[in-house]
Amino acid sequence: MSMPMSPSAKGAQAAPVTGDAVAIKNFAFSPAKLEIKVGTTVTWTNQDTDAHTVTSTGSGGPLRSAALATRATYRHTFTKPGTYAYLCTIHPFMTATVEVTR
């Protein structure tokens, strides 16, 4: 008898998640892949005691938060479809993406 895989199973490829909230906790963005529709406002909330940023990778991206203290939030409304990769500039190993569709 096979057991169903848990979405949080270690080593599993991160499945895209729908919604409008991203938690910053344990030095990671959760979910690491978020799927939304154009016009959705996403809210990031820092749940760590260290400061983090939400910053587009590469130049010209729309995500440019200040350093977020504990419990601070950052919001961005996505107006164009596409894949938006971002990271924490303080801890560049923290990466994630938002996939925006029509």
C-alpha cells in the first residue's frame, strides 16, 4: 500500500501554491513557488527575528522592499503576466518565484 506524498515532504520538488501570502520564516520564502492571477496583491510577512528583503533578481524587476523587521509586511500588486524571481539581498540563498497568469 503506497502512502500519499505530503506537500512538505523533504526532497520533493516544491509544488506551486495559489494564494496571496508568502511567509518569510526559517530563512526561506514559503511557498517558494506562488501562482497568482494578474491583478493579485501578494503580501510577504517576515516571521524571522532577522531582517529580510523581497527583491527582484536581475535589474528592473518590480520587487524592491526595504529591510523587513520581524512581523513587518511588504505588498506588491502584479499587473503583468510572467515569472518573477526574487531573493533576499541580505541572505541571497533565499530565493523564490511568483508565476502570474491571466
